Amino acid sequence: MLQDQVLHYLEQHVDEIVSGGQMAQLFGVSRTAAWKAVHALQKCGHRIENIPNRGYCMAADSDGLSAAKINRNLTTKRFGRSIEMLETVDSTNTYLKSLDMGALPEGHVVLADGQTGGRGRLGRTFFSPAREGIYLSVLLKPNIELQEVSQLTLCAAVAACRAVETVCHVTSGVKWVNDLFYNGKKLGGILTEGFISAEAQTVGDVILGIGINMGKVPDEVSHLATSIREITQETGKRNDLIAELLSQLEQVYEEFCGVSQRSAVLAEYEQRLFILGHKVNVVQHGGAFSGTATGIDAKGALLVVDEAGEVHAVGTGEVQFSEEYGF
């Protein structure tokens, strides 16, 4: 596709002026066709400047999505090797569920530039403005028990924290069970959905949805959320971070499914929980109680010691923490 060829060529000549005639000759098309490809890329969020009478120049901090750039930086065997990119969708998880998942390879990724109906845990909305975040879903086919599916959320949290640190040099923490936080504000979230095989009554496919705020945070949630750009004052990180996220996720996933390394993954997740040692309020179906978060157990449940000294293993519900961060 000409648009992909032009994008790849401009990415190879970042901060250089490339003429329309040069690309037209290289790809065997008209100058008008080259211009149309550049214009389409600009509409998709790529920062390409029109230089009068000279050509086009892609900025180094251009943050438009690029499957080719993501692929070049992947270190995976499976994750992201099959990737479907969408300009906009209601939800990447919902879209992936609508496909014939049995015909798709494990590690297939659906990546959207924006979502109109992004979903979070407990039916919440995940704000997903176009070109301001990473919104993706990964198809997993794990050989695990049903009660272990929720632990894949922990795996994704570990992978996301690692990726953000590696690419953006931002150290984030985790609020049990599925939210990434930085300095008291939400940086990202994870939504895991498992599907039971009716015949075998075992776990079939699992969809792992991950969202990370990258650019401008909507005003209506600015008091609760932050983004990579707000933290670092930098842009142009989306493709690199997606590649690193998928690479880290495959590594953590293989460690988890290998069982022998599972305890190490859970230990790292526990280390990233910033609510440990603090008082929390646990809201579950049928009631609520307060206590101190002390760690997680071997199944990933949050351990909370109530005022009477009883230890609760919290596997469902919502954990609220307001001592310092106000949520």
C-alpha cells in the first residue's frame, strides 16, 4: 500500500526534507498520488510538515501509529506479529470478541487510534480520545484453570510498568488490581475477559485489553488521570511503547504460563503495589469493610487485615484508598 511505503520512507528520513518527486519516482506513482498519501498520513496524526517548493519533513516527535515501526522494534515470537490497526472503534476488546477468535493466532493484536466506548473494570468508562493514548487488545490462548484468568491482569500490569520505565523513564505503581498510577493519578488500565469452552468447561480464549494515557487528558478527568506527555513533556513515544509493551507482555506471559516462574511475576507485582501498608476500604457485593493492605497471596488476591486482626483474601470487588491520593 502506497501510504505505508511513504510512511516507512519518511520514518527513515526523520527531520529531512523529502520531495514529492523523489517519492513518486521511488514508488512508481504520480506526484499527486504521493501527495495524497502524505495528506492521508497527516490526517492520521503523523507530524509531517509541508515545505513549499521543496517537499515534506517528518518531525522526530511525530506520534502517529505505524505498524512498520512497531514491528521493527518488536522482540516477540508471537505477540504483535499479527496486528490489526483501526482508526477508531467502540472498544478494542469488543471488536476482538466479534471476530472468529478460533481462527486467529495467539498474540493477535487489535490496535486503535481512538475508542468511542472504551471500557474499564466494573463497567466503568475508559476515556480514549483519538491519538492521545495507547488502546490495544491481545488475544491469549492460555492453558490455565478458570480461577487463574484474573492473574493475567497482574501479568499485564507488570509488563506495562516495565515498558513505561524502559521507554519513557517513568516509574509507575499499581493500584490493585488493574490500574497504573503515577503520583496519585491514573496513567493506564487493564481489562481482562476470559471465555469458557462449553465442551471442555475450561478456559478457552482470553482477551487482554490495555490502555495507557499518552497525550492530553480530557478536562473532565484531569483531576484523576495523568499521561506520559504530562509527566515527561515529551511526545512521539506511542509506537516505541507499544512495541516494548508487547515484548514485555510476551515475556511475562511465558514466565507465568511456565508455572516455575509464576511466583517471581507475582512478587514483582506485589512490589509495585503502592497501597501496601496503608488503610483501604474494600467494597464487595453485600457490604464493605476497612483494613490495612499487607500483600497478595499465591492466587493474586489482595490480603487485607481488618481492625479485628482477621486476614481477608480479596479476590473481587473494589479497593478504595484515600489517605494520600484522594481516590
